Amino acid sequence: MKVRRGASKLYKQPDGATESAEQAKEVAKRELVGPRHSGRLLGEILIEQAAATPEEIEAARTRQNSCDDRLGEILIEHGVCDEHRISAAIAQQYDLKVVDLRRFTPEQAAIHQLGGDVARTHRVLPLRVTETGVIVVLDDVPSSETLATLSTHLGGNVGILLAPPSELTRSLETSYRALDNMS
């Protein structure tokens, strides 16, 4: 499976093998591969970018120990970083790219690739259909469940981009409301 640079593979196919659709589904089930973590911690990246101080990261980590919130959520809640900065740092952790959904409108052909219920449930916005697959946008690194759903519904090659949660929510609602109104 090929993906765009900065995106992530959903599954690997053996080199040069030609497979039936059924065989491809079996391979996809066995070999789903999500984005790989670089080993760098979110706090380290934010400190390196001067988006947070070591003291702010430590305070957020202390708070994290007493609640179930993620570090990025705590930093946003306390006004240390905005969601754009957190999304960019998460993207850097996983070698993904960030898209500004305020500047890009999803193609209707892409939106038609994935039902609104699935898109909203898994917070996945199909953005573009390419010659080799579909580019999708998420607000976080996809879980194995989300990867399996994308594999089932979109098949083929999938490129993964990240966007801040509020932008993804707005774009999902706008795109699928327009699609619902057309039906």
C-alpha cells in the first residue's frame, strides 16, 4: 500500500503480489499498521518549540496523574498552548502532516467515500480522492479500530493527515450536512 509522504500506512501488501479483493481484505485484517511513534514525548517537542516551559509541562504532568485527561488537553485547558500547536506537535511525534481545514474544502467525491455516521463516529473526514486512494483527516492518531474501519470502508490506499479537533468538527458537520441535504 502506498501513502503520501507524511501520511501513514494502513496495511502492507507483499511486494509484487497480485491479490483478489478477498485476499486483500484478509491481509488488511492481519497487517494493519498505524502511524509509528518517533519516541519523542509531546512535552519535549513543545519545550523545543518554545511553546511551553519545562515548568508548565511538569505542572501539566502532575495534573495528568490525578485525572484521565491527556497532556495536550490539559495544556489547552490551562491556556499554555492552543489546539493548533498541540496538533502540530502530535503530528511531529508520528511523522504526519497537519492540514488547515479553514483553508481546504473536502471534495464531494471524497465525502461520498465514507458514510456520515462512520465519519462522525470515528472522527474521520475524507479530504481528497487521488489516483491511488483517499486522503483523510483525523484529529488524533488513529486507533486500531479506526484503521480497521477505514480499511473496510475505503479499501486501497489511505493517506492520513491531522487537524485540530474544532476544525475537524466544523468540517465534518458542514460536509455531511451538505451531503444529508442533497439526499
